[in-house]
Amino acid sequence: MGRPGKLLLAAALGGLMLAVTVGIAMVRPERGGPGSRALAGGAAAGGAPGPATRNLARCRTLTMPDSGCEAAWEARRRHFFGEDKPQ
């Protein structure tokens, strides 16, 4: 394969990778993009997120340990695993 063939192959692969990337971005929007509200875990349908969800969002941005955040994450973990339900 000569130089023009290699260039054509590289361009075709680059175009294919670009098309796949755009397709994935349209199907699965990232946080903050259109459609991300449907992916939000704590928000009620059509309503604002509750105080626990807002607290966890604040805790995601902290870099220092915070006892309130640790308690909120522990409560969320117990709820996720079903450990907070009476037996």
C-alpha cells in the first residue's frame, strides 16, 4: 500500500471515530447537557431536587473532610443497599 492509500485509510478511520463519538454524545448526554435532568437520581419528576440531593451535590465539590457530608453519604449508601428499611 502506497502513501496515498495509507492517508486515505487514516482519514477514513479518523472519520469513523469522529462519527462514533458524536453518536455516543447524542445518545448519552453528559452532566449539565440537555437531557441530564432525566438522569438525575434524586430529583422528583419535574420538580426541584430535595435537600438531601442538594447537600450531596455540595459535598461532591468539597476537598476537605466534612462530618455532615460523611453522614449524608452514609445515609445514601444505606438507602441504596436497602439497609435502612425495617426487617
